[in-house]
Amino acid sequence: MNATTNNATGWMDHPNATKHIDHAAYPRECRTKSDAELLYTIADCQATLAAWPDQPNHGYYADEINYCADELNRRRRGGKRRRPTTDEIAAAAVKCALDLAGE
């Protein structure tokens, strides 16, 4: 069976296929969402990953979290882009690991 992508959902027709995010379109879509919608998406993805960490769509949900958080941070900086420092990245990674571990 050949798998084909359904562009509307990102799902492929094959029953065991994983979702693939459009790395060009999804960040643009995030700009149209409210802060509440972005925060809800982040919380929903985090809850899904915590409940089923070894699922086949893990990368898709992680990408969604990243793009939503990037958009929120972009807005808080007034639209200006700034690369995070190494310390900020390390602190975020530790916080994420602790959150997923339930600590």
C-alpha cells in the first residue's frame, strides 16, 4: 500500500503512519492564533506526550509545542527575534524533563 499525505491534516493514509508537520506553514498558522489558543495547544500536546510518551507522533507534538512557544516568545519580545543563550536552552531542557517526570 502506498502512503499518501492528506494535506489538510498532515496524516498519511497508511494506518501505521505518523503525522508530519509542515515546518513552513505551521509557524505562519501560529501567528493567527490567540495567546490562549497557543497555550492550550502547548498544554494539550504536553499532556498527550506525558500520557503516551512512546507514541508514533511524538515528534509532531514536540514540534507543535516548539512552534507555539516560539510564537508566544516572539510576541513577548515585540516581534523581535533573539537567539536564546546556552543557559536558557539548558534551563528549558531541565524544566521540560522535570515536568514530564512529574516533579
